[in-house]
Amino acid sequence: MPASKMNKPLSSLDRDDNQVPDTGDHVDRSDGRVFIENVKIYHDLWKLEVEPMEKNVSWNEIPDYQKVEHCHFFHTFDSAGKAQTFCVPVGGHFHEMEVIQEPGKMPKVVCKSGPLKWARQKNKRTGRFEKVLVPFNDVDEHRHETIYLHSKQVETRKINSEATKLIGKNAALVQKPAGLDLK
Ligand SMILES: [Zn+2]
């Protein structure tokens, strides 16, 4: 068996189930890396169905929570081919999502968390501000049912060329000091 058939392609993303490698189009490189050019991924669009959220509509410091109907959308992958963890924010919050893959079946998408938002918090140890996930507010724990809308097969030639560029850049960085005779 040639090495090109045995090696796992470096262009593999985390979720192998979601990819349809086209094994007929290999590019063998002199450095021993084997790239499969036509790796395809499926991008699925899901809707998080209408659910009321608790919105603070107070005009002073005394909270006044009112129910507001809203929905969200969830893309399993972004346009750069990166698997997504959160749905698209609406009304100042978003939810953590889980994609459950079963071989040969449509993946299931579950709304895993109540409403969340990003906050800047000081890390007590380092003294630096960090972006941390916090609950949207103290009273709201709503979650959404999910419904599948449609899929698109994403053209990943662009992703692969980006990856190849990145690998090329890294290779250049590694090669540069060679002439400096570093010890
Ligand atoms: Zn929501």
C-alpha cells in the first residue's frame, strides 16, 4: 500500500464524520505530507425555535423583567470551515450548542445551555482582564427546541489553500534560522 493511502491527511478537521474526502485527488509533496484536495464538509443550518426570554425593561435600578419572544439560528460551521459552539446571538444572549453525530444519520443539534453572554473579568491571579462566559441574567434559564432547516456542501478548496498558505508560512519561519548556525 502506498504511503499516501495510509497517512491520515493533515487537512482533517476535528469532526471527521462531517467530511466526505474525495480520495481520488491526492497531492503528494516532497516533504512527505499528503494532502487531499477535495475534502468537502457539510454546513447545516438549524433554527432554535421561538421561546420567551426574560428581558429587563426597567427604566431605573429596580429590575422589571418582561417576556420577549425570540429565536436564534445555528450554523454548524462558519465560512472558514470552523466548527461552531454557539448559536447566533439575539437580544443580547446566545446559547451553547451540541452537535451529536451518529454514523450514517443526520446529526442532532441540542441547545445545551441557558442564555449566555461574554463579560470582561479580572483574573485574580494574573491581574489581566479576560473574556469569560457568564449567564445572561439571574432569572432567565430558557432553552430552545431545535429544527433543521437546510444544508450546503461547502467548497473547501479555499480552506485548503488557506491551510496550505499557513503551512507554507510556518515552514518559512522554521527554515529562516537555518543559515544562522544556531546552537
Ligand atoms: Zn435564546
